[in-house]
Amino acid sequence: MPEEKEQEIILDEENDESGVVEKVKKLKEQLKQCRQEKQDNLTGWQRAQADFINYRRRQEEQTSEWSKMFGEGLIKDLLPVLDTLDASQPQINADQEIAADKRGSQKAVEGLRMTREQLIKILAEHGLTEMKIVGEKFNPELHEAVEMVEAEKTSEGVVIEEVQKGYLLNGKILRVAKVKVTKN
């Protein structure tokens, strides 16, 4: 709208006794400069706003990554506890059958089983998944071969036994599985 009003001002240069035409030209030039300055300021503000949004996003990503790394360390520290509970599972099952008539022993065995299940559930909620590897082809990125076993019925390089479980945390290898692999 201001531009339309500018164009409506028509002055006759011949009747310019007081320099009105010259003043209008100066005012038009000042207006043009003000508009350019306004546009420059707006553009600068928009860039600063975008930079701030990007900074905030990077900070949130970094905080999330730090949180994952902290969680990864804690989960890694808890894996030996889970290994111990897993190793005791066969004995717990045997003890439960023996202690079926002894109420106190049965409760203790059931308590250990529940502790293991709860630990697995909590770790899974934080992104931990157990690798299922028995029967799979040996993969050095996921497995560490601790023994080669002769096997005629199974093709070579197949995992036949898991010595220590391997785990992924949020899709990333946390611990490779220690395995026994077939050879012909």
C-alpha cells in the first residue's frame, strides 16, 4: 500500500519553489533504504531462528546419545548377573522338582526364576535383545568361536552350541556370542 501512495504523488517540477520535489526524492530514497534494512534484519532473524532450532535439535540428539551410552555401560555391567541366573536355571529346575514338597525351598527357587524374568524384562525395555544363534551360519561379527566340533550331519561353519549368550542393544552389538562351531 505505501508504494501505491508514492506513485499517487505527482508534482510539477516547474512549480517547485520550495524544493518539495527534492525532499520527496530524498524521502523515497530513505524509504527504499529502510525497506532494504528491514528485509536484511528479517532475513538475519530468520537465519538466527533456524540456527537456534538446529542447535536445540543437536543438543537433544547428543543428550539422547549420552543417555544411551550411560545405559549401555550399566546394561553391560548387568550381563554377568544375567549369565549367572541363566547358568543356574538347570539347577533351579532340578531343585524345584526335588523341593516340590518343601514349601520354603520351592519359594526360593521361584523367587530366583522371577528375579531372572524381571531382569530380562527391564533390560528388554531398555533395548536389550538376546541373539538367537544356534543353527545359524557362523558370523565373526556376531560370534566368537571357542571350539570347533566334528559334525557329519551338519554342514561346516554352523553354530551348534552357545557357550555364552550374545546381546544387541538397540540393534547394535553389545556382546558377541561365544559359540561352538561345526567342522567336517
